[in-house]
Amino acid sequence: MAISPILLLTREVEYEDDHYKYPPSTALAILTTAIFALLTGLHGYQLLRTKTWYFIAFWVGGVMEVIGYIFRILGCEDYPNSTQMPYILSQVTILIAPSLFAASMYMELGRIIRLTGGEKYSIVRVNWLTKVFVLGDVAAFLLQAGGGGMLASDNKDTSDIGRIILIIGLVVQILFFGLFVIASVSFHLRIHRQPTEKIRTYTIPWKKHLVNVYVASNLVLARCIFRLIEYIQGRDGYLMTTEWPMYVFDTLLMALVMAAFNIIHPSEVNALLNGSGKAIRWIIFTRTIGLPNIRTDEEEMKSVDNEPLHLEPAREPGTLQVPADRRQW
């Protein structure tokens, strides 16, 4: 009798002789690899076309997702005798990819703040904003990578230590992401109540980019919370002994994050901030932006300080200066 793929995906069975606690679906792993390869390929194209180099970490995160699911395919093919190395590489690369997405989002928020001239509305100085959050992200990245590698060890003590390290890494990531969301919302509320002169003077599409960062941030945050619960439950918990939660609360959410930035690409923010450049209009179509350079408040203050004064000679009261070409003799 044929077994339904859904039943095969959701049934809970103990498989002590394999790294996977369930029969993993090869078809799902192949489909997921294809989807992430497409999204990552689009990001690579967009990156090269628009030269939005600060977003390269996001593209690397996509590459990590592709590599992770390729190794998952290998693990599926070897099941129920999956070898340790493909399993570890799959777990670690899929686990750390969102940290690279997060780093790019941190950098985009700083650029949105500078673009709008809203530095005074940021609860963290813009010069420090990206550095602080990226530093926390790197710490979470290293903890998750190290813990994920130890987790698959055959030695129970090593595996338990790895799980604790990984949980700490996820907690660090959630804390910094929570602070990031607070900083974003605080900036949005302040600038909405009192728009800056740049927003009143120029037509700047800052809202759609900030909302996109909101949506993506919450998706990554939801995924991190899922992973935290998963590893707290341990290898005998429901989330690790069933396959569908990973595809719903990690795979799907991260694919949506990548797709969101494919559609609302940060190249527009970059081009407006630089004064000119190529920006993604719709996924693969580009447009050239050529506007006056929208300087930050600090740059404007420096330009005012360095600008030479042009003084006109004093005129006697009641006299009128008439251009030479209009004088009649």
C-alpha cells in the first residue's frame, strides 16, 4: 500500500541509528534547493547590476541556504545511514544563514536614517548603529556555528555542550534583533510626527524600504524563536522528530525574506544617498536615478562651515543698482 507523502513527512518515529529522527523528504529538499538557488541567483544579478556592495552579506546568506539544502539532499539519499559530515554541514549552514540576512538589514536601516536626514531621531547614533548590531550578529553567528558543529557529535557530553552554546547564540541573536526592531520603530514614530526638511523637500520612498525591513526582521525573529524552542526541546522533542515544522518556520520564512528584498531592493536607497546610480525597478529591470545628492545633517553642517562668505559692497540708502546692460544714456 502506498504511503501518503504528508503522512511520511509528519509521522513521529524513533530512528536511533541515523542523525535524522524521521525519514527526510528528498523531494522537499530538492525543491527547496531550487527555490533558494533561484532567489540567490536573482540577488547576485541585482547586486552586480546596481553595485549595492553592502548587501553582499545577504547574497552570501542565500549561498549558505543553497549549500545547506544540497547537503540535506545528500543526507536524504543516504538515509537511514546518513553520514555525519553532510548532516553537520547542512545544519550549520542553514542555521547561520539568517545572521547574514540580519547584518544586511542593520546596514540598510542606517542608510535609510541618513537618507531622510533623521539622525537626531535615532536612539542609537547612526555611526554606531550598524557597528553595534553587526557586532552582536557576529557573536550570534560564531556561537551558532560552533554549537551547531558540536551538536552532531557522537559524544553525548560534547553534543550537550554544543546545544547549550547554540541556545546562547540564538538568545543573543533574538536580543539584538529585539533591540533593532525597537530602534526601527522608535525612529519611524519620531520622523512620522516631525518629518525632516529632506522628506518635505524631496520625494523619498523611505517608507516602503523601512516597512520591508520591518517585515523581514519579524520573519527572521519568528524563525529564531522557533529554532530556540526546537533546541530547548532537544533531539527527542516534537520539533526535531518531525520534518514539517522546519520547512514552515525556517525554510518558508527565509525564502520570503529573500523574495521581499528581491522585490523591494535596497539599491534605490543606495542610489538616492549617492545622488545617482542604478536601482532595481522590478526584480530584473533597472532604472537610473540621477538626483541631487541628498546629504546628511552632518555633511550639511560641514559644508556650511567650510563655505566662503560672499560679501556685497555697502550701498547708500535710497540708491538702486541697475544692471549695466539696462542702463540708458
